[in-house]
Amino acid sequence: MPDRLPPTPTLQTGRLVLRPLRMEDAPIIQRRFPQWEIVRFLNGNHVPWPYPADGAASHIADCLEEMARGEKLYWSIALESAPDDPIGRIELRPDDGKSRDMRGFWLDPGHHGKGFMTEAAECVTAFAFVTLGWPHLWLSNDTRNAASARIKEKQGATLVDREPCRSVEGDGTREVWLLKREDWLARRGA
């Protein structure tokens, strides 16, 4: 894996625009993100709860620094018809050899059940495997987050482990999945 990631590119799917996260997204994300349905299964060590009034601006500032250093890629997820109105966020990070977690995402609950996150995850996975040439993606989710697990299953990931975790909701267990590039490419070609 490279020492430095390229700048976060704009990506498109049939219905979505995934564009680099930007500070101008803060007011919309501050309004959409702090919902229990979104945060409850996210990492309790990284997501403050209750969410502070400046939470989105502070988080985006950190993300922009990581992007500038070439450490991570962050996209705002928006409908193609409203590219300046993010409905979620997705990120991609290289394998650090220990966390077994290379992608994270959230989506406004008003847009759940429409396949948007599966579409965004496939797009970002294609970028990781085809453009960056990564051999695998480690993925994880709180075991109580069945919707996140379904996305991994649809992509062809293999459940390889369960381990303790701390989510915003409290202590629990996370599922660890491995998605191999060759398996993903074979599934797409089928």
C-alpha cells in the first residue's frame, strides 16, 4: 500500500455523487448526523455523544488535515440531483496492520432502504481495488448493525472474526470482515 494516498477524487454512480468532503458541508452534516439511528453503532471512542454544537466543523477540520497529509480519503455522499446537499459520508483508509477496519460510512435515516449506501460502498470499493490496486479491504460493524453487515455480504466479504468493541450505544461486539480484491472482481465479472 502506498505511503501517501492521492487527493480524494469525485466519483459518480447511477444516482449519487461522491465528492471530497469540504468545510462547507459542516452545517448540513451538523443537522443530519447527530441522530441516534446514525451514531448508536459508531465507534464510541471517536464519536462524542451528545454531539457538540461544533461537532461537524471540528470533525471535518480533522478529516481535511488527514486528506491533506494523504492519510485517508473522505467523501460526502449526495444525490446526483442535489450535489451540494450531503446525505451521508464514506471514508477509505489504508491497512494499518492492526485495526482491521479500512472503510466507514453513515447515511441519513431518511435515505435508508433505497440502496444508496450499497451503491456508495461499491463505488469506493471499486476505487480501492481498481484504481489504487489494494489487495483487500478489512471491514467491520457492530454486530447489532444488521444493515451494515448486509452491505458487506452483498459485496462478497467473508466474516472472519468477532471481537469486543465500544460503540456510542455501549459495550458490544464487532464483526470483522475481509473482502479480497480477486473475489470482488470475480463476483463483478459474473
